[in-house]
Amino acid sequence: METRGQQKKLRVLKVAIVGDGSVGKTTLLRRYCTGLFQESRVLTIGVDFQTVIINLGGERVKLTVWDIAGQERFAFVRDSFYRGSRAVALTYDVSDPKSFYDLPRWRDEVWRVVPTALALVVATKIDLPRAIPREEGITFARSLPGPYYETSSLAGLGVERFFFAFARRALEGARLAERRKPKADRWP
């Protein structure tokens, strides 16, 4: 049971996982939440979300992770799901070159709605033969600027590390947003 003081320390931060359809966004999220590999046979329709609580060295954060559908037919609804995001994971499948080359479009789409969201790049399906060298992913991440992570939901590689980094990035984004808020006028 949490005490009242512990509850106050829980910050709620919205984040979004974006990228082309079938890059493994839903499977990555399910792997982290359940610890199991659950191959997604059904494409996400519009959006799905999960909440996860992560302890970042004494500060607990509750991430509301918005898993955004990557198919073009859902583009008209995506903007509303991005609003309020503190961080965004630009996601691609290392075995699918198109998913990598579409990352700038995803970045632009998200930043048009939430220009202050901090980005990171996550490469999925590293258990498959690579079509995109790791160095290209790192170079793109540096251009944001943001960190780069590699994951395999099938093997469970890098999943926890990525979500901890995602939470740290969201917390950093929230702190930056707080600093940007205009200070209220103070009367003497």
C-alpha cells in the first residue's frame, strides 16, 4: 500500500510510439508490459494505449504509452493522439528499409503538433537480417538530436532498456516544458 506522500511523487507523462504499420510497435509495448512475446496479428486501428509505472532512481513516473497506428488510412486521426506527448519514439524495423526512410515524415508529422516533444529512435526486430545498418539509425537519431536504441521483442533484447530511456526522455521533456511556462507576474 502506498502512502499519501508516495502517491504525490508519481508523475503522469504521455508518450507516443510512432512508425510505419507492422514495425512492431504494439509487440514491443506488449513485451514490456507482460514480459511475453505476443505476435500481433491484427493491425492497430487508430490508437491503443497502456500505462506503465517506472522507477527512475527514486522518482516514479507513470507513462501513458500511446501506440499510434502507422497505416496511412489513419493519418486523419493521429494529430489528436499526439497532443500532450512529452516524448516520442520514432520506430523502424531493421529488416524493412521503407520503415527507416519514412522516419523523417513521422518526425515532421509529430513535431507539427507537439514541437516540444523530445524524440528518440528505436530499431525493432534486430533478430532479423538487417537491411539498414546500425550506423544509419544512430546518424538519424543524432540529427534529431536524440538517443538510439535497438530491440527484439521476440528475444526480449533491449526492451527494458528502451522503456527506461523512454521514461527518462519523457521526464526530461516535462521538465523542459515546465521551465518554458511563463512566470506569473508578481506584485511587490
